Amino acid sequence: MTDDNPIKRWTAKRKASVVMDIFKGKTTAAEVARQYDLTVSEIEGCVDEAQRSMENGFRARPKDVREQYESELRETKEALGEAHLQMYALKKFRRLLDEDENS
């Protein structure tokens, strides 16, 4: 595509085409991001979404979209909870070290 005809809307078909080009090694996420004035993380998000959908499609009993996102949300909440606990433990450890140094 040229700058004369900028993409106004990223349809599923357009995303699939770009992601397939990345999967086939015809281009990279960085090249696509530059070409369409997007961030690499936006392109990588499309690639991640395609991989999740593809994996789900290969399941013997595919999850519906809602189940898929609820599962992903659950995993994200668990990871956030773990990160919170790690931060809490590190802060507590730091306080103990500070108390020990001041004693």
C-alpha cells in the first residue's frame, strides 16, 4: 500500500494477510509497523491473537471466543497476583534489611 491510500480500518482479512506474511517470513513485525505507521507491539498483538485463534482451532473441542478471553483474563489476573506478591515480599525484605542495618 502507498501513502496515497492510507488504511483507515484494519479488517480481519487485512490483519490475517499481514500476519500470514509474517508467519511465512515474507516480512517482519517491524517492517509492517513502519509501513503502516503502527507500533511493533500492535502488530505483535495481531500475531499473538492469530496464534491463540489458530491453536484453539486445532483443539478437538474448540473454546468459543468468550471462553478463550475469560481463560486469558484468568491467567493474566493470576500473573498480576504473583507479581503483586513478589513486590510485597521484596518491600518487606528491604524493610527488614534496613532495620538490620540501623540496629
